[in-house]
Amino acid sequence: MERFLESLGLFQGKWEEWEVKDPYEGMYQGIHFNAVNIRLYHVYKAGYIRDGYEKRKEVVFKGLVIRYEDAAPTVLKTDHDFASIADDVDVRDIDAVKKSYIASLRGDETAVEIIAC
């Protein structure tokens, strides 16, 4: 995954760590695609010599990467997570969890539709 992210050229030289969440594969209008939420972090040390240093992370990119079987990947900078459950959903309520997850997919279907055109 790291090699793929580097090949996209996102914030070259400005990130050292990455995080992938909620991978999803599907088919849309006959086109196979996969999507993943991604965060790129700049990692640095902060503090003073006498007190010691601590490791800090700063998000330099948060968004969605969509790969298609026959086209170049698409990268969308967004604060919205793809294929996720809203923060305000009580995870003990399985029906609410399902509805939230499905709603996130339906919302992202619009993005895929716009990108695919």
C-alpha cells in the first residue's frame, strides 16, 4: 500500500506514516472498484533537550482513494469517511449500525457517480 500511495504523488516528502480504514470493494454500472479511507501523517519530535522529546503526528491528508479496474485512481480530500458508521450511532443498536453504514454507502454512491461520468 505504501508504494501505491507514493506513486500517487500526494504531499511528496511531507508524510512518514499512513493509516487505512474501511476498505470496500464493489461493482458500479459494471465497473469493478475498490475504495479506502486514508490518512497521511507528518511525524516529528517536539520538546526540549532537558525535558525530552515526544513524538507528534499531524494529519496532512485525509480522504478517499478509489481505484477502478480500467482507469486511473481517484483521490478525494474529504472529512467524510466512506463505508463507516456515524459517531452518534449507539453501536449496541444493530439496526441503527446497519442503517448508518448503508447510508454512508448511498451517500458515496453519488460521489462515485460524479467521478465515473
